[in-house]
Amino acid sequence: MKRVFLFVLDSCGAGEMPDAHKFGDYDVNTLRSCATSKYLDIPNLRQAGLGNVDGLDFLGPVDHPTGAYGKLSESSMGKDTTIGHWEIAGIVSPEPLPTYPNGFPEEVLKPFCEQTGRGYLANAPWSGTAVINEYGDEHVKTGDLIVYTSADSVFQIAAHEDVVPIEQLYEYCRIARRILQGKHGVGRVIARPFVGSGNGNYTRTSNRHDFSLEPPAKTMLDAFKEAGLDSIAVGKIFDIFAGRGTTEHVYTKGNTDGMNKTLAYADRDFTGLCFINLVDFDMLYGHRRDIDGYARALTEFDRWLPTFMEKLGPDDLVMITADHGCDPAYLATTDHTREYIPLLVLGKGVKPVNLGTRTCFANIAATICDLFDLPLETQGKSFKDEIL
């Protein structure tokens, strides 16, 4: 194997898992909701086998899929970005990361305020777009930071770019990251800069930055780097793994930029892994419950895919998957949804086979490491022999 390109279509879930109710989710299915939109047009993903995946026949199965296809259940106790990506990369998290449905305690906020020299606003679970419009004017007036969370294990800091310069906001996040360890070790501290003219008229910018908890064990990225192979991170992958295990990374300004930068990597000669996160599905459409926007984003990826595949050689392989769900039609909450993730495997040497429904996202890491004969201790089981 020469190169593997692993795409995470962030939040593109494939239907609720049996334990979804334990996470407060009922009758959720991200792809099913997207299929209700007149803007969903994904002939290439369907031809690869997406509609042939168990439970996704509403997308339209085909007689002769070109790829291997299936879906995976999550073994970790979570439905967030960090735990989902960690499991894809080989780590199962039996305990959930801490969440704060009632806001953060003083033992966290007191040292945070002392070290930043600023007060705080909000301190509760909020929609990211709603919280800046609710507290933006007060933030601009006082300089206090908007601190909030969600159902995920996150500590988010929102600030107007004219009030708190970007690099200063990032430094405040580093301060929070140092404080949030041990029992308060949230998965991510997230910088949420925004702009706007006031009176609740604010919008977030693309200068978001995540400061993640370091993975607690070796991941497939570490395995590639230790073997002297390339381990390339596109989008927020570098942040999700706290920079560990990557040999090169590039940030993106959204899905289109991420696809363009991945296309550039396809033109390069490297040996190893290119791990890509396309975040707009989750950030712009899932959380905002925008069904048509989500469908349009899937259609854009589908139309781009053949151009990308043309650049691949006989020893290259592509995997397309997700990290959790975020059903844009689920109005009980704006948070992630506990779902299976789809899996498509494409390439000139791939057998078109039904992989069925498999336990553990870490099957992906096990298979990719197996393709390169790399050692990795993981609960995942390789399906290399079934796809080649």
C-alpha cells in the first residue's frame, strides 16, 4: 500500500444505535433526514455502495457497487468529536469525558479569570450562534469573555475579534487547557471568535481553533510517525489529537477548502496516511438543523469525489466515514446524536463487498495499520483481507 486517504464527513451519521436513548436521542438518522431534501444528489456515493449499507436503502441501492461498504457502531461512551476520532484512530474510551450541564464550577472559573485578567459571561450550555447574540453586546462593552459549553465535553470561549485579538484568544484557550486537566479534563477547549456591529447582530468567523486533550494511548497516527511514514492531518485533525502523531498538517476554512487541499496532497508523492476532517457538515448544518444545507454539502462532496479519485494510483485507497451523528431534523436538541457511522472503501484494488454492521470504529485503525504492516494495540479488528 502506498497511500490511504481517510475522510471524516463530520457528523454524517447512519442511524441511531441501540443505546441512543441513553444519550437522550430517539429516532435519529442524519442521512435519512438529508434524504428528505430535494438538494441531495449523490450518485457517486450511491454507486460506491452508500445506499447498500444496512439501513440506508432509502438512499437507493445499486446492483453493482464499486466499493466495499458497511457501517460501524461506537464502543466508546460518547457521541462527540474527540471520542469519535480517537476511536477511529484506535482508542476506545469506556468512560465519558466530563460534561457540564449546569456550567463550570468556581474551581475552574476562578483560576481562569485570575490568569486571563477577564471576567466571564454565560457559563451554561448554549447554541454557539445564540450565545454570541445574547451576550455579544455585554462582551463588547465589558471585555468579559463568553464562556459556554454544550452536551459535549467542551469549554468554549467566544470573543469579538475587535475586542480580543485572535492570538490573545488562543492564549486564553491555552490557559484554560492547562487548568482543565484531571477530573475536569474536557475533550476540547475551543476558541470561538466572532465579528459584528452590535445589537445582537454577530456571526462566528472561520478562525476557530481547538485545543484538545492529548490521547491517552497510542493511535494509528503515532504508529505511522514512529515507522517513519507520512501522517498528514487536514482540517481539525491536528487539533483533535493535540498535534501528536502527525508529520505535517494544514488547517482549512471549510469543506471546499479542505477538499482543495486534499486534492493538492493527492498530487504529491508520499507514503502513508492522509487523515481529513470536513467540518461544515457538523458545524454549519448539523448543529444549526439545516437539512437543505447539509444535503447541499453532501452533494458538493459527491460531485468533487470523481475528480479526486482520478488522481489516485493502483496502490492508493480511500475510506469515507464519520465520527458521530448530528441529525439536522432532530429538534429536541441542537447537539450531536448517537449514531452508527457509514464506511465506504474505494480504490483500484478494492473488492466491492458488503462489510455489514461491525462493532467499534477502531476497525478502521486496525485495517489501515494492517495495510502497512504497522503494530497497534486496539480493540478494532482488521478487515483488510475482505476488501483486497
